[in-house]
Amino acid sequence: MPPDPTNRKRSTSGRHRPVKNLISKKKPIFQLSDFFKDYLKRYNRIEQSGIRYEDLMRYDNEVPLYDEEGTDTFWSTVLYPATEQREIHDKLRETYAILKADGDLDAVKHLYIDRVDLCLYGNTLPLRVRIVNALNENFDYFYVKRIDANRIYGLELEHILSPSRINYYVRENTLIEEHIIGIPADVFIRETMPTHTFDQVRLAKEFAKFNERCFVRLLGDMHTGNFVVDVRRDFEKWHYTMRPIDFDQQSHHWRKQVYLPAFYSQNGPFIKVGIDHLDPENVVQYQKEERAMIANRVRVSHGRFDALMDVMREDIISNDEFTDRLRDQLQLHYEDEGFSDCQTMGDLVHRSIHRILDHDEPATPDFGHFWGS
């Protein structure tokens, strides 16, 4: 039942039911198909130089990394033997030049590698590199990860369908990703949640759009640890944008709720501002706006989305059981028999996006999935 617009400030305890653990098992790694590699090569996502993941795993010591308040971050700074450190750091500077400056090494001659951190809680043990400009101490990050097809499909869909562009490249079995700037959502909730009503309305609007964007493209696991909030000053108030930073659960899991940020208990404060400040009509309006923007991005992608779908629809990035179960849920959810012919996760994404191009109704006009009912 949607919230009563005549009593929007009342207590919401017990009315929405986000779930704490939607994903209970580690996702397997899926390798890139030859067709997907051809696609990536066509769009300049494959390079022959730079660091490899296995190079950075040759560390001989590690030190726990704590934040400014002395809290364990569950990352460790890794240390390399003196005989290998210079070679590794040179390779990392070259990698950054490829990622940011089209391989121009002159652009990185004043940069040095401050540290390399290993994530101890991530499924795939990603590495984060902090690189610093020696002239002004400005710094940036980039990430070195192992190849996984779901993750790269997620990056490509983000690049094509979202308001933001993504910079990354692949070398052999290594993925190099740029750092996505923003306040981690869990930190935003703890330190930066707005108290002014107008700002809360804007935040709720963005969460509704983010929720819709994730669902129609089947990007899962968007709890507060896996997306950031980009805060920008507008004329008189603040503007918020939510951006995913983890793409491992792109089109893999069988459960529909995995692809809906409003079903994660960690996102409770964002759900609450939606309940407090958005009527069902508002949510449908924002869903329609977001779907129209996605459709426009597809139309101006100059065939890139279609080329990606040609590959993704033939690829195996989940098992048959997961695909069948999600297909049945989406068919019921949308009341759309067109899903019945979908055989792969790529087929499901393709059908979901083409509903938008065909001007079908928003995914959930009943307001339900916005607040986890």
C-alpha cells in the first residue's frame, strides 16, 4: 500500500521491508568471449601495455590501512621487494598514462606512486593505486582488477545508458578502471544527509531515478557500499547524483529484488526520504523521466548499444536456472509475454531496454519497489 499523501510525516516503521542479505553466495568469474573481445577492441577498450593484476600480487608484506579516525578500512597497503618496486611503479605510471592521457608518458613524468592497497573483503580482491603529482601534491586513484565479463558488461552499460561516462581498459586478464568521484553512500548517510526539506526532496528524486536506472538495465547489489553520491552546488541548493562503483552483479542473479536498490536495508535512510517526501505520482514522473533519458542515450549511441546487445545476448554470464527464474519474475512484473522468449541474461536486458524504446509504462507505477514493499 502506498504512503498516505495526507499524512506524509507519520511514522513509517514496519511499512517498508528492505532485505538485509539479498546475495548469499560469491559470484563465479566469467571469462570474456572472443566476440566480446572483438567488441571491446572495436571501441578501443583493449590495450597491450600497462600493469597486469598478477604483477601487483608479487608483494612480500602488507600493512592494515586505517582511516583518519583510526577505524580499520579492511584494505591493506601492500609492499614490494626493493628489487621490484621501481619496475612496478614505472608500469603503474604507464598504466595511468594509458588510462588518462592516451598513453602520453610526458603527462605522468611528475607523478609518483604513493601506495597500492588491496581490498580484503571484496570477492575478487581488487587493488587500488594512489598516484600523486609531485609538483602540487594533488592525487588520484585508479583500480586494477581481475577480468570478469559481468563487470565489464556493467561498465559498458553504465557508459552508454547512464548520465556519466566510464573510462577503463583491458589488458589480457586485467581490468584497469578509473576512480569514480563521489561520497561513498554509507559515509554520506553518516555525515552528509541533508536536513533541509528541499534538499531531501532532491535526494529522494535522485534515489527514485537511480533505482529505476539499475532495475531496467539489471545492475544488482547497489547497497551503500557499492555506490557514491556526487554532490554539486546548484543556484541556491544542492544537486545529487548517484553513481555505481561496483559492477560485479550486472545481470547475474536470479532474484528481481537484487536489481532494486530500494530493497537493501543499508539504503534505509534514502528509502525514508522517499517515503516522507514523494507521492506515488512523483515517483512515476521521475521513472518516466529516467526512462526517457535512457531511451535518448540509446538513440544517440550510434549503434554502440545494439553492437553490445548483439554480443551480450549470445554470451553466458549466468547459469540457466538463474536466467529462467529471473525471466519468469520479469514477465510477471511487467505483465509482458515478450520476456518468454528470452534465453540469456543479455536477452533480458535487451527486452527491458526495448520496452523503454517502445514507450511502455514505467516498471512499477504502483510505487511498490521504490520503498521495498
